[in-house]
Amino acid sequence: EGFAYAYWLMKLSGFRHFLLKVGVGPGSVCTTRINTGVGVGQLSLLEEIRRFQSVVGYTDAQIISDGGVNSSGDFVKALAYSEGVMMGKFFASGSFEDEVLIKKDGQLEGVLLYGMASMLVTEKRNFIEGSSQTLRAFHHTAQEAIARLREGLQSAMTYVNATNLTEFRGNVRFAKNSAAAITEAGVH
């Protein structure tokens, strides 16, 4: 419903081609769903919007997925249903101030993130969304982050027999996993 409302707002405002950002509360550090009960899992939301677009034909609106990216796999899944993916935390992880860095024996071990309304964020103007959570998957450079994304997307396209994004989006299929399947799929 929110997508249809935003779509018609843009159309009635005279836009012919536009991007709509979708996702409230799915961010990997965001606590909106926990604190407010508002929001939907990002992949489920993207899938629902694509299904709606195909039924009603609102294909002149492009989608930017907002939130929930912890890994290149999350990026690849979001790209299956969107034209763009917002990944602030993913890219920002190499540029934090010393006071939020977690070090052990002089080695960087993680980054402590804070909510938008926290004292640290409001006083320091360190506008990183989240709520006192530790980020452990981080990159030291943007090139390292981009390389991970490229490699993940290239592998995924190989697995689904796609040579471009249009084929990828047409060939990709998702299935629900049980908790046991997720545990089994982890490194062991």
C-alpha cells in the first residue's frame, strides 16, 4: 500500500521516471522494528513490491532497497528485486572515529554503533543508524568492500546461469530455510 501511495504521489506530481526507496526498519543495525513494531524484513518487502508491480504494471518506478546488508550475499539478494541498494554501514565501516572502535591487543576487532537518538550520535554528530550494537564484519577500504560485492554477484550470476542483471533477476528463485538449514549452512 505504501508503495502504491508513493507511486501515485510521484505520478500526480508530474514525474515520468523515478526511484522509490523501500525499507523501514530492516537495517542490520537498525532497531526500528524492535522499538516500534514497524517494518518488514527487507527481502520479503522487495519480493512483495515486485509481485505487486508485475500485477498492476507500475514498472516505470525503480526501486532502491534500503537496509539489511551485512554481506555480499545480502547485497545480491536485494539486487534481485531492486535497481539499487543502500549500504551505508557496509561502506562506512572503514571510516569510524577512535571512540567507537573496539580493539584487542592493538588489532581492530569491531565497531560499536549507536542509535540515531543516542547521546553519542546527537553530541558528536556521528550520524550512523543503530542502537549500541557491535559491527564485526567490516572492511578497511572501499576497494575491499566493492571487491567482495563484485565477487559475490559474479558467483551468484554463475549459479543461476545469468550473464547480466536482467537474466539474473529472471532466473533467481528464493526458498525459505529452516533454522537447522541456516545453522548447517554456516562455516563448520
